[in-house]
Amino acid sequence: MNKKNDNKGNMRFLISRWLRWDKIGTVCVFLRIPVAVILPILTAFLPQLLVSAIEFQWDFLYFVKALLILSSVILILTMMSRFLEARLKEFQAGISMHYAVEMMHKLIHMDYERLESYEGRAQFQRCKKFAFEGEQADGAWSAVRLTGLLTSLLGIVSYSALFGRISIWLLAVILGSCFVELFISSRIIQFGDQTENQMVRGEMEFFYLYRIATQKEIEKDIRLSRAGSWLMKHLKQAENKYMDVMHAYTVQSTRSLGIQVLCTIIRDFSTFGFLVFSVLQGDILASEFLFYFSLVTGFSDWINGISGHIKSLKRIMLECAHYRRFISMPNVQKEGKRIPIDKIENIELRHVYFSYADSIVLRDINLCFRVDENIALVGANGAGKTTLIKLLCGLYQPTEGEILINGISMRDLDLENYYMQISAVFQEYMVLPTNVLCNITLRETNDELKEWEKELGVALNKEATILSGGQKQKMLLARALYKKGSLLILDEPTAALDPLAEEKLYQQYKDLAKDRISIFISHRLSSTQFCDRILLMDNGEIIEEGTHRELMKKNGAYKRMFEEQGHYYQENES
Ligand code: ADP
């Protein structure tokens, strides 16, 4: 069945999660329903009791006993209601956190290629909203809406039974007017939905222009160019467009609200008229009059609540379907034999192709990497270097061709085990909000690492998040080396380093790369001369391969790029 419309399945999913993560909380959540319905009925019964005592001249002791019992029940239920409200908040917070943890777990273990895809990213964004975004994240908020709906339904049934006792016609008038109100409020909601998209678009347009116009950095540009009047003109247009939509919404909802008020007046007048008439006729007692009188407004509250709850639940079911789809996406290891390896000795790529959706990004790549070899991967932006690295790391699988690790196909490897063999420093990195030592070791440890401290030039107990860009880069290098992976990947590792630190890294690189396969990625050719083999990529292909000397001798693309870059860097550095 299409999960989008699988409301039953989504509801089962939500409730099974509540029960799994907070059984007592779930019971409390459902207990709110009878309490919310019974409490106002009993409260309305209190004045009836008082008037009845006078009407029938009850025995004083009997009256006090009845009053005490009723008040105590009301008091207990009121306390219960308060407690259940507080418990609901705790329940919502806990459920949201559990969803967040479940989502994170999936994020860490799911197939990377799926996650990176447009669909995966979009799915993840929606999940975040469902699982953990503020107190009202849908996963937990569904409890409020579902119990709200059930309370309204139970309230309507109970109140109908009570009013039906005095007159079926009165009940018909009340229900009729309430349903007209319900219809109108759902129309307002529908209209709100339709205009919401236009409002959001208008608001975004306005705020985008507003943000640009108020940016400190562009104040100079605004003064020196014609951008100021252009911005003002478009800001005004966006404001008018937005205000038109808002105005239409206000007019429409005011009209609808007028009809709603009319319904309320008709209902209240006919109910009160009927009740007064019944008392005068002697059909009901004055005490009963009081009781029904207090219940009338509650009736419309139950009915009015329904449309909001249903609308919200419909939306939540849709989001829930997205969440379910996300967490059932395949994990890293989809297929294969899961062969573990102790060390990466050699890597071979045979006729490897890779495409993102329809566009081919890598074409017929044939390569071999061996231990103790320093390889540089160079090429202009968009040449395919990062994609090739993702394939080597096992994050993507080739669209065609094969990657062999120690002669074993990557598809048959235990990928989680393979990841453990890789030490990598990427340009987008992760600094954990803890000290430098923990950021290097990625575990709680008492390792001394004194000589590392000297190399890094920062205390290991220092908070890592406050390090400078260059210090962070050094720390990430230390993390990669500490892991002792047999495949070392450094993606532009010198970008944030000062010239001295950069020079030092080149000098030490041979040592760092010893006994490993190491791959150094850079768009700056002068920084890779020391490597044993340079692979020049262009448009998804390896177009030249060799040492710096060999490639310069070849007088081809590498030499051209090297010389062009040489001019550029010299000009910029002078
Ligand atoms: P490099 O690292 O050499 O700059 P990349 O491997 O990042 O190059 O990108 C190679 C090509 O693949 C580029 O044309 C880029 O636009 C495209 N590309 C990269 N990532 C994606 C993606 N997730 N979806 C679609 N195309 C992508």
C-alpha cells in the first residue's frame, strides 16, 4: 500500500513508538481523554446539586456528604488533569529525543550514496521536522492531536446523550448549528492553507530583499551603485503583494467568523429559550436548567476542536510516512559477503564509471595503488576528484566496473570494517565539542600523547571548538594519524596552514605515509611535487599520470596547468 495514505499503518507506527519509548507516559496521554470529558460535566453538576438541595429541602448532613463527595471527586480529577498535562510535556520531550536518536542512528548507518542523493537529502530535511524540531515536532505532537480528537469525539457522544435525555429536537438544533460551525471553520482552514503558500512565498521574497538591503557588507555597494533604488522598488512591490494576500485572508476569515458567531447566537438562544420554556412548563427542574445551561458552550468547543485536530493529524500522517520511508532506507551494507580485512595492501580500479542521476562523472578509470606509495590526485574544480575518493572510501559503489581491495571486490567487503582502515582528512570536517585529546582519539582515554601536544602547539585539554582554522587542521591530521589507517587520504590538507606549517607537513609527509597507501588531493599542483605519482584528472578521466618530472617532460596538460598556476600564485603572492 502507498505509505502516503496508509493512515492506519502510520497511526500504528506512532503508537508503537510511544509504547516502546514511554509506556507509562502513553497510558497517561490516553487517560487525559476521560478526565477532560468528565471534569466539566461534574463541575456543571455542582450548581445543580446546590439548587436541588434547596428545591427538595435535603437533610443538611446528606447535603454536606453529597457536596463533599462531589467536591472531592472534582478536586481529585482537577489534580489528575494538572498532573497529566505536566506528564504530557515530559512525554513529548522524551519522545522527540528518542526520535532524534533513532534518526541519527539511521543517518550514521544508512547507505551514504542514498543519503547524498537529492531524494535522500530532501527526505532527511522532512524527517528533522517530524522528529526533533522544537517542542512541537510532529512525532510527539501527534499525541496531543490524537488525544484532542478522541476527547472531542467522546465529549460530543457524552453531551449528546445528556441533551438527548431532555429533548431530541434541542439536540438536533445544537448538533446542526455546531456542524455548520464545523463546516465553516474547516473552510477557513482550507482557505488558510491555500493562502499560506502565497504568504510564505511573499514573506520569503520580502525577507530576502530585506536581508540583502540591511547587510553591513553591502552598504558601500548600495551607496555607490543604483542597487539602492532597485532594492527599494522591489521591496515595496513585495510588500504590496504580501499585504494583498493578507488582506484577502482577513476579509474571508472575517466573513466566515461572522457566520460562526451567528450560529453560536442561534444555538445559544434556542437552547436557553428551550430550557427556560421547559422550566416554565415544569418539564425540567430549575436545578436541571442550571446543569444544561453550563454545558451548552462546552458542546461547541468539542465540535470546533475537531476540524483543527483532523487537519493537523492528516499533515502529521503525511510526515510520518516520510519518516517511515527514511528509517527504512537501506543501511551501508546492502549486499555482498561482508569479508573483513586487517590492512589495505593494494587497491585496483577496473574500468570504473560513476554517474550522479543521469550525468556521468567518472569515466573508465583504471588504477592501481600499493602500500608505501604517495599519490597525488590533482585537477581543476569539478574534475571528479572528490567523487573518486568517495568511491575509494567505499561510500559510493561504481555504476559500472569494479574496485578490488587486496584482490577482493569492494562489494564483498565488510564495509564498516573497511571504513576502520581509512584515515582521512576532508575539507568539511567534524570538530566535537570537547577537548583536543578526545577529538584526536575519538574516545575517552588517558593516553598521554605528549609529543603530539608539542607538534600541535596547543594543550591537549584545550576546548577544540575554539581553535583557529590552522590549529583545527593540524588536529584533524593528528586524528587521521592516530587512527593508523592503512589508507591515508588528505583532501587539501594545507589550505588553512601557514607557510611554515605547510612546509613542515611536506617534509614529514614521507614519514606519515610510510607503510600505507596515501592519497593527497589538491588543486594546487605546486604542492604535490613531492609525491611518487601524480594523477591529473579532467572531466571525470585520468588524463595524465607520472612523477612531476615525467609530466613536465611530457609537455602536456599538466605542464600547462603547472605553469599557469605558477604565474597566478607568483602574481598573487608578490
Ligand atoms: P572535484 O572534487 O574534482 O571538484 P567532484 O567530484 O566534487 O569534483 O564533482 C565532479 C562533478 O560531479 C561535478 O560536475 C559536480 O557538479 C558533480 N557532482 C558532485 N556531487 C554531486 C551530487 N551529489 N549530485 C550531482 N552531481 C554531483
